[in-house]
Amino acid sequence: IRTNKWFDVLILCTIILSCIMLALDSPIEENMVIKPQNVLKVEYALFTMFSLEFLVKVLDHGFYWEHPQAYLRSTWNILDFTILLCSILDFMGFANLAVVRVLRVVRPLRFFNKFASLQTLINSLVMSRKEILNVFLVWAITFIIFALVGTMLFAGNLYKCNDDAAGEQGVVSFVFDGDRTEILLPRVWENPASSSSFDHFGLAILSLFELISLENWSEIAFSAVDIVGVGYQPRHNESPIYFFYFGLFILIMVYFILQLLVAIFIDSVRMRSGMIMYSELQRNFMRFENKIDNLTKVKEIPMPTKRWHRRLFVFVESLQFQYFIMFVIFLNVGFMASEGYAVQSSWTSTLSSIDNVFIVIYSIEIALKCVAYGFAFFSSSWNLFDLFIVLISIAEQTLSRSVGIRALRLLRLVRVFRTVKIIRRVPKLYLLFQAISASLPGLFATFLVVSIFLFIFVCVGVQFFAEVKFGVSLDSYRNFKNTWTALTALLQVITNSGFRGVLQDLMIEAPYCTRCKNCVQDSFGRWQDYSDCGNAIFGSIFLSIYFIFMKYVLLNLFISMLVESFFNFHVEMKFVLNSEHIESFR
């Protein structure tokens, strides 16, 4: 049973279903898509399937001592077994324990036990763990040094009065009329940005994390530049020397140390393939030999025997005809770029007529090739792609007045793919396209790894911060009440937009939020505790780990895969025998 492919497919479907149930789960009962009693039934069914998989593997090779390939001899099986034990604790009533809640959301890691490519990718990271830990150790030491220096330089210096006319802290006990309103306001001596403070080491660490995200880093830097002293109102450009502290921090931490990870990941990719052990000439020869072995012979189109047919064949194959079609494509792209929302109706009708001309030209090209090549025309995927584009374009023009606006827009989207025809006709661009295509399996595996860990972080956020109130960044679109809005919030963080605001919202505590015991009734009439507060310690740790792990580890791994493929392409082009020779050989 263990080696049966349908059994593996069944377990894979079970894993996908468990992830779906995890995505639909929420600590807030009102946000539950499925009733709790139905969720419990599905969980029992999932537990039964995973228990069956466990029993099959144990009966096949034993639990630990019986066989070198016993169940617990595999790291990935240990992970599966841990998740299985977590499910037992969940059924025993320990679902609210923090450890059980964290282990519950790591169910997607079961995917690693089903895909060898994902295991290979993670193993390459494990092989480079010493180098990665060394980089992070240097990064952490440098980070701590900057935090200590920042505390010594800026502790208490970033405070200011909300009345710009106040000169020092001693005059803030009065009231003043606001700048734009005539309402009396109290003078307050405070730090205008509570998350950007260096009053003690912990706040300095959080402020420097915000600098690493590069989100509004200049706001903190210019606040430091205006420092006069403790207890004094800031003045414009009073201490410009402090700007070098922030510039040096970003230069060293973001653009030097963390970029070393890309080099480490590239080496790990080379070690995984074994290429790092060979010279550049040897690597090129091995790649060339591998391409020759995997080469598929192009079906040769026989030269027609009839005179007119032969002339048509030569005309279609000529460079002049290829250059003309390429010129038409570029011209078509130019006219497509001139379309817009506020374009005059006369120009819109003109564009429609011009587009009909292009469709006629593309149709003539297809017709000529069909006649010249015969049935061999359909053996080329590029020819089939051209035919598909032409047929959809004709359908768009024919049905433009009889279908709905949404269906028409979907048909018009296909016109954009006309630009892809350029790739086929520019040799260097086509070879680059082949290089990218060859790296797609590795890139797709990396994308899956990034997606799995992103989903895990989303589920952790939902489990622990679903009830946190809306604030600086968390609103009805970005929050942790369900999986979709949590995904939106975390994607905003990883794109250097919202780290500071989300961190403030997750760290909110009383008296700025509500926390009470036995003050809310559930659907069964039972009194429950209520809290819309965050957690300063866990919130900061969660968001910092997420930001560092996703942005500087997994995304850099993705970039390293892409850089390595482009590097290989560049080296191959300099080799004596390159891809152009291979294409000629075909």
C-alpha cells in the first residue's frame, strides 16, 4: 500500500483538505465559515487518514529499531508524527494551549514529505546552515552594537512638545490654541512616534527593525537631526551629524551583511547540483553534454516539389518576411499602448480599424505558413500559439457587439500576448527565454516553499491576534480576523509598507484597549473573557521573525535561484559551443 501511487494521492488530498480547514478556522466564533461541530467531524476524519498513513509506514519498515529506513529514521516522518501527536492533544481538550495552537498551524509542512523537490531545497539550506548562522551572528552583533549606540545617543532626546512655540519641557503645563482650530489643547511633552524610540535597549531594537524595513526611515533620521538635548524642543537641522548613524546602519545592515545571504544561497544551489566542485570550463561542458542528451530532434519540413510551392516556402522562411512580421508586431504594440480610458471616441474607432488591419496581416501569415508547411505547421507549438492568438482576435472583433463587457475584456486580454511573438523572432531573447524556462522547476519549488511558510505565518497570526482591535494599520481590509485579511496584512509588511503600523497594533495594551473577565456571552449563553488587546512581547517577536525569515531568507533564496540561472546563461553564451550551436544542430 505504501508504494501505491493512489495511496499517496489520497494522503496528498488529505493534506490539502487539512490546510483548507486550517484556513477556515478562527478563534472568533462569528467568523467561522463551518459550524464547530462539523469542523470536529472533519478533524476526526483527517486524524483517521493520517493515523492510517502512520500505521502503513510503521508496518512496512518498523518504528525505529527494525530497519535502516524505519519510520522515525526520517526527519520528515518525525515532523508528521509530531503533528499527529498534536492532533491527539487537541482532541483531549488542550486546544487552547499556546504550544498546541502553534503546532496545529504547521500542518502544511506535511507537503515537504510528499515532494522531493521541496525536500531538496530545504536540505540545501540545511547544508549551508553554518554559513547562514555565521552571517546572522555577525548581523546580530552589529545590530546590538547599533542599538546600544542609539540608546546612548538618543535616549530621551526624541521627545518634543506638541506646541512648536514651547522651548523646553518646563513650559508644557499650560494650554494653547491649535494651529488650525481655535480649540484649546493641552501641551504634552511626548515622543511623537512611540515605536521609534531609543529610550531603552528594547525600544531601540524595535526602532532599528523598522529602519531595516526601509519604511519611513528618513522620518526617524530627520527627527534625530533636529535634536537639541534632553528636555529641549527640537530645532530644524540642529544636529546633522546624527544622520550618518542611520545612513551607516542601513548601508551595513541592509546593503552589505544581509546581501551576503544571496551569495550563500547561490553556493548552496551549486553544492546541491555538485557544480561547485568543477571549473567553469568543466561546468560548461557538462551543461552542454546534458543539453545534447536531452535534445529532441526537430521534425524537418521537406522542401516542396512543385515550383510555386517551393517559392512560397522560401518566401515564408526568408529573413525579409521575418523582419516584416517583427516590424508589424512592434507597430501593433505601439498602437496598443496608445489605448486609454479618456481617449477620444474618434481615436478609439481609428484604433479598432487599425487593429483589423493587423488581424488581416496575422491571418495572411498563418495562411501562407499553412500552405507552405502543410500538416507540419501543426507540429510547432509556436505556430499553434500564433493560430490561437489570431482566432481569439477574430472572435473578439466578431462578437464585440453581441457579448457582455466583461467577456469582451477577457477576449481583449489575449491581444496582449501578441507581444510574446517577439520572443520567437529575436534569437538572443529566445535563448534567454529558454534559460528562464529551464529554471522554472527550481523557481516553482522555491515559490511553493515561500507560499507554505507564508500560509503558516498567516495562520499563526489568525490564532493569536484575531481579536486585536483596529488601529494604525489594521482595519477592515487588513487584520487577523480571517485568513484572507491576515494574508493582506502580512503581504503589506513584507513589501516594506506597514511594518511600523502593524507592529504598533499588535503591541497595543491596556489602557488603550479593553480586557475583562466573564463579560461577554457566547452563542450558548456562557460568560467568556474578552480582550481586544495585543501582546507587546509576542507581537514584536512574531512580526520580527516573520519579516527577517520571509524577506531576507526565503525571498533571497528565490532571488539566488534566478541569479544563478542568469549567471549560467551568461557563462554559456561565452562558451565555445553555446545554445545557438545547439539550435543549429537540431
